[in-house]
Amino acid sequence: MKITSLYIDTSVIGGCCDPEFQEWSCGLLKDFQSGIFSLYLSVLTDAEIQDAPDEVKDVYAEFRECANRILELTPEVIELAEAYISHNILTQNFRNDARHIAIATIAGVDLLVSWNFKHIVRFDKIQKFNAVNIEMGYKLISIYSPREVTTYGSKGS
């Protein structure tokens, strides 16, 4: 059976330190540590973590140990992210959100996982991201929250 590849954005890491999201973010970390999923991170995540509180940096170190790949911010990624912005899916103020989606799309991961319900994990936005992906010759991207993905926690299983 193929192991599902996941790209996580910074919100998932921070979720480990937030009581509202901790159960599922930490569950996802356990999934990566157990080899249930293949973890993809990026240099963008590395950069965003630099300004985070020490407790988030410590959690990130655990995710980093599990990472199968660290993805780069390539010209192709920047072009796709700018297409999301030019199609008015996100504004320039949220360029890094667009870049996370573009990184995951170009890497061909199975899922992008995020707690960002305003800009990323939203049905209408996902449809628009995928319309741009198709227009530009990329495959569709599936986007979910950690609660929907982790095998740990109170998901009713």
C-alpha cells in the first residue's frame, strides 16, 4: 500500500501548542513518527518558524526529524502562487499562503494539511485553487484540516 504524502503548513505545527487544535496536530505528528504518512515540509515553513515562540520551534524540530523532503521555493512555485493572487483567490498580503499551496501542488503531494480556515481550508477557495491548477497544467490539490486526516484523537473511530 502506498503511503500518503502530506504537506503541512505552519498552522499545523503551531496547533500542537494550542489547546483548541493540539489533539489533532499532535496526533498528526504521531502519525509521521509512526510512518503512517510521508511528511513534506518546505523552506518557507523553515522561514516562518524563525519568528515563532520557542515552544513552537521545539515542536517543529520534531516534525523536521520526520520530514521525508524539504521542498524549495522555486520560480515555478512563485509563478503558480502569483497566479492564485492574480485570480483574486488570495491577496498579496497572504502571499505565503498561496506559496504553501503552490509548493504542495508542484510537489504532487496527496494532501495539503492546514488549520487556516480563512485562506486555505475552504471549499470555495479550494475549487478556485484547483481551477488555476488545471488552467496551468497541474493536478488537483486536496486540502484538509489535521482533524480530518490524523489517525489519532477523537474522530469518532
